[in-house]
Amino acid sequence: MIGVSHDNIDTLKKFSVGECRSKFPVAADADSKIIKSYDASMPMKASMANRVSYM
């Protein structure tokens, strides 16, 4: 499993270690290409990723 976020890499380093407790990596998607390609944006703010899981 990997998380994807629109946040910058410095923010995600802190988030991955703190909030996620290093349980999974979080990738930075600054230009939202991954978020858009998986149609995983939030309905009210397209630049932000929604919490979606794919298997």
C-alpha cells in the first residue's frame, strides 16, 4: 500500500512518520497527475486527493 497526496515532500515526510507511524509510504503528487489519472480527487477541491483504496 502507498498513499498519494498533493502535499510537498517535506510535509509528507513528517506525515508519514507521525500520522501514519511509518506503516506505509506516502508519495508526493505536486502536479496532481496521479490523483487525476485515478479519478481520486475530492469533489469540492479537485487538487486534493480523496481517501480512496484500489486493490
